[in-house]
Amino acid sequence: MSFFTTILERPTDRDFWERLAPAIKNQLGYRVVSLYPFPAGSVSPEFKPLVQQARRERSSKIRESAQRLGRGALLHAALWDGNDVSLGLSLRGRLSPEVSEQLLELGQLLGLRRQLGAQQVAARLESRIGQSLSGQERRTLRADLRVITRVLIEEAPALHGALLVAFDDEEYPLAVAASGLAVEGDSSLRQLWQFGERLATESGWTPVPVSDWMRFTGKATARTLRIEGGYGGLLILDVEAGSPDGYLAQEAVEQCLSYLAATIGVSIQLEAAAWLQKLHDLAKTELEHKPLRLDHLVHRLNELFSSGATTLFLRVQSELRLAATTDPHLEACEEVVYQPGEGLTGHLFNSGQSLRLFDTEDPDEVRRKTGLERRGPAHPEGPFVGGVTARFLAISIHSGERVVGVLRMCREKGQPKFNLQDEQALRFFGDLLGTALAFALESLIYDCIMGSTSVALAVSCREPTADGGFLPRTFLTNAGAQELLGGSAEELDGLDAREFYAPGAYRRLEDRLEKAFRQAASRRESVEVKPVLSRIRRRDGTFRMVRISHRIVVDRRVHPPSFYTIGLARDTTESLIHAAQHERLMAMLNEMGIAYFRCNSAGYTLESSPAEGRITGFSEEDLAGIKRDALYVNPAERKRLMAEARSNSPRLIESRQQLRRKDKDEIWIAGALRQIKDAAGKESFEGLYRDVTDRLKLQTFLNASTDRLLPEKELNQKLRENAEFHLDYLSSVGHQLLTPLSSLLGNLENWKNLLPQESTILRRMPYIVGQARVCARMVKNLSFMDKILRGESFQREWISMAQLAIETTLDFQHLLDAGKLRLDIDKPSLERLLVVRVHREMLRQVVVNLVDNAIKYSRPRSKITIRAFERRDGHVFDIKNRGLPIPHEIREKIFERGFRSRKAKMIPTGTGLGLWLVRRIVEAHDASIRCRVLAEQGGEWNHFHILFPHSHHRFRRRSFR
Amino acid sequence: MTAIPRVLIVDDQPGDIGWLVDRIVERGYEVVLATNEQAARERLQAAKDGREKYATAILDVMVAAMDLEDLMDLDEKFFVDSEDTGIRLARFARKELGISARQMPIASLTIRDDDRVKMAMKELGIPLFHRTPSTEREDINRFIDKHLPSR
């Protein structure tokens, strides 16, 4: 048994087989006649059936041959080692069960030994390959393959040569390397390719018996490799067939196959990565260049792929147009356009895939890969063959799901085919290019869309027509355009944009557009056509007025350049109506003398109507240059108004303001103001107002309050009352004038007939004179009233109120007598305090009216006193009487025109004008008058106080010095 | 002895018609003056009762409703307008008291000749004269000549 143990000790010893024969004799006691290790090809004829039977039954076979020539018996054994017949033996001797068992065991041991040996060799191979590859600096697939083959022949016994080919998914060699085995040029590769074809079509990737392709190398064995990613490998070994070492080497290589496949896979990946890196670098420099230099790009690609010609087509609408090419023939073409499905390029445009062809002129290959029946080259670009021949690689370029172009390259016949790596790399590049192109195209159009805030936007592309004209075909409409035109995007898509216009409307635009197209063709940038009013025909046949502008955009990346028309329209139907309404409204306001303005919060006028110019005297230009604060007599008012308008926004606030005209006149205006905000939220103010100066003057004249503007109704009422008052007043004045006049007349009539006695004349004379004075007084009242109302200026002189009072008293003597009244004048106080600079006759009228009043409403036999006294703020002229006590609530009202208290109305003599005139005259002299009721001397006294403020006094003193 | 016949004059500003008073006095009549409506009513009532006797009465159409002294003590509710005092008095005499024109002729004086006053007086059968004498118009002197002959 010691032999058996040594069998397994050194499984790769080369002298094993020499040592085997003596060992068997020692162990079994049989002489070895012949010994065939790994009986592969040549064995003796008598052995052949036995080996074949063993292989057939996959077990060891032992047979005793017939004894001949007295030499004794022979034992023949074909020992099955678990995998193959590893040993053929002829022993001299007879078959016994012990021998038979030991031979079977030997077969098993040999199997074990072979496995161990192969494992040891395989391990050594793997370790060496790994070390060698990782030690390399720049790894290429070809270099890696060379390293592998070298290690194989160095390490594996009985292996004289190795050839390793890496294939792409179409069994086309990516790289070839050989060591110890000559591979010569194209013919070898072509034969390998054919071999690969056969493997693919007949037996796939399963091992093929050596004998089947002996015709190729004569003495070679081969294994195919399955490499991840669709790649394949072919390993051809020149190995000593039939020798035990050769068998071992095959065995070892067999065990290494998966390792080799993985290693080659890594190499391919590394090479692909390097390839992608190159393209990535290209993309980086080329695609980030703005604008894209497509010509430059195709030349760089052409160089990188060692291609014969590279061409880029881009999508324009539904077709492909030439964008850039390295092919001078194509470049010279007038127009290169592919419709979808037209030729291989058109096929790619349709399918959105990529395509690699070994030979474009091979109908079978074309059919197999594209499904197309291609009958030779059919180039849409022209009759010439150009660079598009044989080896063909093309990819479709995507932007999202949309095919935006096709990039194709080709090599002439005799050039290497484009491989899977090329395709994958180009697709990778195509994706980058697609993104860049899409961005460029979209930004071209999108910028225009985004740059516009128009409601409606429609984009059409100008397509040439067969008759030499063109068709602006709509392909993009936004929601605004769909609304305006009354159709969905699908309905509008593809329509002739000219049909969107009302009949004749397009014709008016045509010249402008044509001019713009010509400009756009000669310039680099897009051309804008200024907005015009036009009419749009909606899909339902109705018309809309629009303000429309156009932009002509040229896409110069294709040849010839394609023209896009972007129509931007705003529906002005309503705004025109509104504008007309607005205009009419403004005209009406203008006619009515109502001013309109709009200003910003800083106070600058944005809009001003002509009426404002008339009211303020400032023209619109004037107003544009000044802050509106300047219009206000009190500039702070404007800020207050704005604050109020803000807090009440959006309601109108009413207000009455005093403005200063350009000519410095002060006027009153009344109007309304409000805050408005535009779409952007920017604040401004607008308001309407009218000049109410005259109206306020009228109200003043009518004794109405000027705190507010009276409504028409109230004002009318006041006017009517005023007119009635004047009529009443006139008749009342008439009455009052007539009374003394008729008294005068009556007396004179009496005396005309019969001259009275002297005593009667003397008795009557004061009455007669008094009556005449009363007449004169009333006429004066009228004239002063007129003067005061007109606001006329008057002359002033220094007057002693004492003197004035005394003079006046004389006029009233008869009335005083009739009422048995006494009038006291405190002359000293009046002289001391009241020498004032006034209009003599007006002041006389004041005294007259006050005394007249006092007499009229005094109790019989009572006293009327006139005096002066000093107060802190001035000197006071005081007239008091005892009469109808004036209730508190009417003490101011008695100074109003036409006012008579109910009690006073019991006495039918007053006109309600006297006190009003008194106050007007007093105020015209910068003094004031008020009525007071004071309790003194056992009763209530009515006082009328005229206060001459110190200004009068000081002025007098100064001027007197 | 026969008492001097009297004439009732109602006017709150008798100074203005001093000439008229003079003329009546010169004709031999005694003038009784009422300066307000209240006083006039009392005189008319007395004439009706037979306590007093007047040859004629001359009313101013617009006379104070009452004297200032009394006015000051009155409450608001007693106030009456002085516009139509003459009409009220005439109506009082003729309608309420039933003093006929035969018993006592009455004349009225006015400064205004507005229709309302004219109508009212015409209805009562009382002549209305202007306070201003005029030769062209029917004036108070004719009335005096007719009803107050000189004695």
C-alpha cells in the first residue's frame, strides 16, 4: 500500500509514469507489458475496444486475453479515473479478484491524483495571472490578454501555446493576444470570427470536442468563456495531446476558466471605463461650450472612434435635419432631411434605439437587426454613396422620452467593426448630448415663453411647401392661446397659424412679418415685431380684438435654419370697451369740471385730467414735476389723507381740502380718494374732486355752515329761503320805509290844507325829522349790506365811539319818547377806551341798529345804557337794555340773517337783518360781537358786547404818538 | 250832555299815524288807542257788551299781538303770530262778536297789499286802505269823510 500513498504525495511529478510500472510489479507481482497514460489518440489495436467500452460505460474495464504461444495469460485494463480513462495497462498474469480490485482502486487513485495535480496547476495559474495583471500600470484589454496567455504557457505543463480572444456580444473580437502560438493578421481573426459564428449558431457556448476543429490548428484544444455583460472569450491551447502533462494542463485550464472569464470581464470593464472617461472628457469640453459647437463635436468624435465619417442629425418638428458632419459630401448637400423610418437613420429616429452593423450592404444582417428590407444604399441626402458604408454605428439621441436627434458613424469596408463597447460608449455620450441639446432648444423657446406675460402664446414653425411657399404650422399653444382661440392644444396643434386671424387681418400683418423674417435670417438673434391691434377668429367663428406681437426665432443648429414664429396676443375686446367707457367717463367728468388724478405714495402725479389743470392751474407736465403736497395749503393734509385712505382701503374717503392754485389763489375742493393696488401689489392713490370754492362762498352767503358741503336739496332749500327772505326783506323794508314816509306825508297833507298852530308844529317836528332819519337809516343799511356782502374795501378813520353814540341818540329821540325810555351814555368811559379806527358810517350803522333794537325790544319806561369797559383782551363797547330776555340757545342765532325769535315775532317791526349786518360790519373791522344776558339791578339785562381787541388799541396809541 | 263820540284805533306804532290821529281829533272825535291785539279785543268786547261805544274802528293789519311787558311773562305755548293780527281782530268783531257794519263801521290799514289780506277783509266787508295816503287811490281820508263828519 506504500505505493498508493506515494501516488498522491507529489501529483505533478513528471517521472511519475516511469515510476509507475515498477511500482505496479512490486505491488501486484505482475509484469507490466505495456502502459498507456491518457490513451487519447494512439493505442494498440487490441486496446482500442476496451478503452472505448470503458469510456462508454464510464467505469474501469479489465479483460483477460486468450493464452497464446505458451507465454501465459495477459490482463488488459482500461482504468477510469472518474473523468476519463487515465491509464491503459497490459499485465502478464491471470485475472484474480484481488488483482481486479487493486486495479480498480488504482484507477480511482489516478483520478484523485489528476484532480489534485490540476488543482495545484490551476491555483498556480490563477495566482500568477492575478499578480501579473495587478502589477501592470496601464491596463488595456489586449495587454491583459497577452499577460494571461504568457502565464498559461509558462505555468501549465505541456502547454506550448495559447491564444485568447475577447468577443463582444456579436462574437466580434474586441482584442486578441497569443503566446507561443502564431496568429497572423486578418485571416486568423476572420477565421476566429467564423468560428465564433458557428459556436453561436450551432452549439452555443458549450465545449466543443477538439477533433471538430482540428482543421484549424491541427493540434489544439479550445474552450469558450462566458463573460459578464454579454461578452465572450475564446481560449485556444497548443497542448501535447495524449500526454499525461498535456492532460493535466487541459484539466488545470478547465478549472481556471471561470477565473479567466471574470478576469477578462474586469479588463473589459476597465477598458470600457477608460473609453467612457475619454468621451466624458470630450462631452465636458464640448457640451459645456456655449453655444454648442456641433461641427467641432462631430470631428472630435470621429477622431476618437477612428471613424470614417460622423454625422449628427437633429429633430425639427417631425423630421431629422443635418446638424453637423465630418463628411464633406454631406456638408455640400443643399438639404439633408430624413423622415421617420427613412433608411437606417430614419429607422433609428423611429425606434429610438441604437444600431451596429458589420456590413450595411448585407441584407440579412440588416433584416436581422432592423427588420428592414434594405436593397443597397438609399441615401436621402443624394445619389452619392458617401462615407456611409459597411461598418455602421448609430444611436438615437434622447431628451426624456423624445428622440431629438441621431448620431451616426461609419467605417469603410476592411476597417474593424464597431463593437459593443463603442456602442455603449456612444450611447453614453448620446445621453449627455441629448440633455445638452434639449436644454439648448428648450431654453431657446422657453426663454421666449417665460419672457412674456401675455395671456396667449402660440408657436408655429415655418415649413416650406411644395409650391415654394411656406406654412406656419402651429405646434405649441399655451392655455391663454387655447382660451383665446377656443380650442384645445390637440385641436390647435398642426393648424396653419394664419387661419387664426380674421379675414384680411393677416394680410395687414404680412408685410411686417415678412420683413421680420428677412431680418431674422440675416441676424443672429431673434426679431421682434411690435404689437399691433388685430382681429382673431375663434374656432367658433366669433372674433376677438387682440393686441398681438410676434417674435421670430431662428434655430440655426439645423441646415437650412428653421424659423419659429411666436405670437403673443392679449385679448383687448373687453379692455377696448373698458377703455372707451373710461374715455367717455373721463370726458364727462371733464365736462362736469370734475378732476381725476392718480398719484403714487410719494406724491408724484401719474395721471391727471384736463379738469385738474383748470382747477389748479397746474398743467399735467407741471404736476408730473412736483409733489402733490405742494398743492395743499396745509401739505401735511395729504399724508393724513393717505393714511386714512389706506386704513379704509379699498373704500373711498370723502374730504374737503384747501388747495393753492398755481397763481397762489386759495381754493376749496371737495372730493373722494382711495388707495389702489396694481397686480404687483404696488400702491397708488386715485381721486376725483371739484372746485367748491364758489359753492362754499354761496353757503357762506346763505349763512349755512361751511363745515360741510350742503347736498343739493339742502342748498336749494337754503337758496329758496334766501330768495324768500330777500323778497320778505324787501317788502319788510318797504313797509318800514313806508311807515315813516306815510307819517311824513300824512303830516304834510294835513298841513297843506290847513297850516297848524305853531304848538302843533313844534310837537310834531321831532317825529317828522325822526321819521325822515329812520328812512335814511334804512336806506343806508341797505347800502352797507351791499358793500359788506361784496367784500369791498373801505376807508377807515379815527372815531370816538362816544361821539358816535351821542349823535345817534338824537335820531331816536322820538322813539325813546314814545316808549318813555331813557338812554344813558357813559361818555367818559367811551372816550377813554374807545377811539377806534373804523369806517365812520358803518360804525354809526352798528350803533343805530343796536339802539334801534334795544328800543324795539325794551320794556316801556326802562333804561338803555351805552358804556365802555376794559377787558384783558381788549376794550368793549357795551349796550344793555331790559327787554325780552334772549334765551341762551338763540344768542348766536340772533346774528343770523332773517332770524327773529318767536317772541320777537309778536312785535311786527323787525326785519331780522339788523343784527346780522351789525356782526358783519364788526367782523369786517376785526372786532367781534356777542350777546349776553346778565342779572343785575333786580332783573335780567340784555347786553351786546363789541370787543375791539388790543391790536386796535395799540395801533391807536402808536399812531397817536 | 252827549258824550264825545269815540274812534277806536288799533296800532302798535301810533307815532307813524300821528297825522291820522290829528285829523280825527280835529273833526271833534276822541281817539281810543289800542297798541296790541289783546287790548283791541277787550275794547271790541266792551263795544259789543254796550259798555263802550265807538263811531268807527280803524285796524292796522299787522299789530303786535300783545305788549312787550306781558310778552315777557308768557309761556311759549301762548305765542301767536303777529302777522295776521288785523285779520283776526276783524274776524273777531264781525263773526265772533257779531258787530255789524251798521253798528260800527271798521276800516283796515296795511302797508302790504297782498291778496290774502285783501280777500280776508273783502269777505268780512271791511275796506282795506294803504297806510300811505294817495290821491290816486281810495284812501283812508275818504272813509273818514264819510263816517266821521266834522262836528
